[in-house]
Amino acid sequence: MNALICGSMAYDTIMVFHDKFQNHILPDKVHILNVSFLVPAMRREYGGCAGNIAYNLKLLKEEPLIMATVGHDFEPYAQWLSQRGISSRYINVLDDHYTGQAYITTDVEDNQITAFHPGAMNFSHLNEVPADSGITIGIVSPDGKQGMQEHAEQFAELAIPFIFDPGQGMPMFNGEELLKFLDLANYATFNDYESELVQERTGLTLEQIAEKVDALIITLGSKGSKVYTHGEIIDIPAAQPKQVLDPTGCGDAYRAGLLYGLINDYDWAVTGRIASLLGAIKIEHHGTQNHTFTMAEFKQRYQDTFGSSF
């Protein structure tokens, strides 16, 4: 079964500030904010929501298909994907643009300040969801605004179930636009902050939003996550990481777990735990695509963490 991952591909420049942002930002002076953070540690990684989700789904032995627009500087990333057996079939290279670039500064409390240059991502609407590739499920993750809207419509027209995952793209959409996504999607996922925004912009409660989809998934960081489905709320415990090194990409790992559970028809209790464990494994490693495991190792850790198997 093939999953189509619609979203951004990006190079992540990740910098670490060895202090707390809050110690250097004066709340009563934010209207004249002028602050510089010394970041002695810096790395350049492969990232972007689509790339990260696909990487994690491939670790689980699925065959993700990435659909994205990238720039003339994409060749090193393309080689990385090829080495890991991830298809670039639906990745469209635009020679007049850069691949998306994220500049992420993380403090000692894992708070993040990110600047993002979308580059070729702004032209994601040039891609169309293919009708003839055996795609059985999809996800609309952060991407160009028009692309996200059109891909959601295309999934719905082709009767391909999909997850709506606005993530960092949430500020692009007003309440009416978010409601249209929810009417088209089969599933929706937000973190706790995004869930507050979508409630504010649509005027709906989480329970009302959940009535529009088969399942609404809300991630709560170290507090786990909740799945709202058919009038029921399923609490998913957080998997405890062995160490906390880098939160970047944890949400994408979690979403790969959701796709894996849906592909394999697991119930939401199991699906949520798989997603939670993927997020915990990711946070134990720097970068978004540097962790690895075998399926035997993953299943054993699932057993050790949750006291059951899948």
C-alpha cells in the first residue's frame, strides 16, 4: 500500500543557543525587539515535513511517495533519498528556485525560533495527486498554500483518505478555509497550540471539529496525545525518550506513525502508541533523519514501553 506525502522538502540549518530565550527577551519591549543569540553549535540537515515523514515511514518498512517541489540545489538531498530507498518520482525540480530553507534556533528548554524560506515550495500547486499509482492514503502537510488546498481537493475527488496536517502552515488559513479542509479530510492532526488556533478561527470546539472527521488527533508533547473519534476520547501515553537531544522533527515522526497505523488497520490505541514511540526515538537524536532501527528493535521497544505488542 502506497502513502502519498504532500509537503515541504527543506534543508534545515539547526543552531543551539546555550541559554533560555526568556532570559534575553523583555516582554514589555517586544514592540522594539532587537536581540541576537550566540549559537556556537550549528548543523545542516535534510528536513522538510514531507521528507521527515517519508523517512520515518520507510524505517517502518512502508513505501512512501513524496510529492513536493524543490530547487536547483536539491541534488544532495536526492542522493540521500536514493540511498535510503525512498522514491523521488513525484518530486518536481524547479531550476529557477532554491529548495526550502529552515533556520532553526533551539534553546536549552527546547523552545524554538524558526525562519523559513519557502523557495520552490511556493509552487507546490504545479503537482497533482496521481490517480494511477496505487495510492491508498495521503497526508497534506505544510506546503505552499494553494498546493495544500488543491491537493486536499484532489485527494477527496479521487476518494483517497487523507490526513490534514497544517502544522507551521496554520497561519496561512482563515476559519472558512480551515473548515473546508476539515470537510474534505478523513483525519486531522494538530499540536496543542495549533488546536487552540483552529478552535479560535473556526469557532468550533474540539468535539465539534472531531465530528467532521473520522479521527482528530491532538499531540500534547510530554503529556502524550488524545484521539477524538466517533464520540470517544482515547488517551495515548507519551513514550519516554532515553535522552532529549533535539525536538526538531518529532511531530513529523509522530505523523508517520499515524500513517503506518492507518495503512495496517491498527486501532487508534495502537496507532497512537506507535506514533508516540517514533517521536520519542526521534528526540533522542540530533537532526530529523539521523535515527535508525530495525523493525525487530522497534517492536521490542514498543513491548518494553507499553507492555504489549502489535
